[in-house]
Amino acid sequence: MEINEFEWLGVDWDETEIKDEVERDLAAYELALEQVLDVMDLDIEYSLESGEVMELDFEGEDSEVLLEDDGRVLKAIEHILPRMVRSLVDKSIPCNADCEGFRASHEKRLEDMAHDAAETAVETGRKKLLPPMNPADRRIVHLALVDREDVETVSEGHGFMKRVKVLPVDDPEMDDDDYDD
């Protein structure tokens, strides 16, 4: 087995010492996470549970740093960790990062926004265009409205951040300019 190096962090990674794949994946996540937290100089503890998606939960004095600006740092950690780990174990292992119940409250806000947009679209008969969102947030919006027969949702835009369009089903031939922003 080959030794991978995390040279840019000055860490040598020798996976030959680890026999079990789950143990190896956890060790890779812990190594990457410790490097990120060291660079960020945060007073924070974490728990990590393995699976197809690593579940990561933070708590500590610096929790507010992770939650500022609608969880921007927490989302950045979710984005960078799998890439760091991939350089160690040569496979992609996504993670869900949470701190003080942020994920649940964020999901609830997105679901509420989706239902409010659906009500507005139905009441006004006009499409409702939601703000740009990442793929995970758009998925929450689409799933929140999937069982409604009076609206449909469509993602629109290019690139990573796209907007969700909530359309009343009654009038699918509406003009594209007929939005209620």
C-alpha cells in the first residue's frame, strides 16, 4: 500500500498502519478536522460518527464563529473536509456538520420559506422566485413542496448557486416575467 502525504499541512499519512476501512476513514477525517481547527484556532470540541456520510457535531466556546452569517463557516467545513480526506483515502466521503442544532433550525427555515412561497404563488396566481441556494438547500425546498398538488418547483440558473421557482399549477403557461419576488 502506498503512503499518501498531506505535504501542504506538513503531515505524513501512513494508512498501512490501519487495517479496517471504517477506522481508516474516521482517522482521515479526524486528521483533516484537527488540521482545519488548528488553522482556525477555535476553542471547540467535536464528535464524529462514521457512515456513508460522516456526521460531525461541534460544541464549545467558539460555536458562534461556526454559526455566523447563516452557518457560512460550518458549510465551508462541510465543503473542505471531504476534499482533504479524499487526498488521503482516495475516495469521496461527504459529511454533515452541525453545531447547536443549526441544521434542524436551518431546514425548518427553508421549509417555512418554501411553504410561504407556495401560499403566495397560489394566492396571487404568480410565480415566486426564491433567493439563490446551494444544491442541498434547494433539495430541502423541493422536498418540502413535493406533496402539494397546487404548486410545482423548478431550479433555475447556472452554476452552484441556483434559485428555486415556485409556480402555481393552475396556470403553467404564465409569462416568464410574471414573478412575485
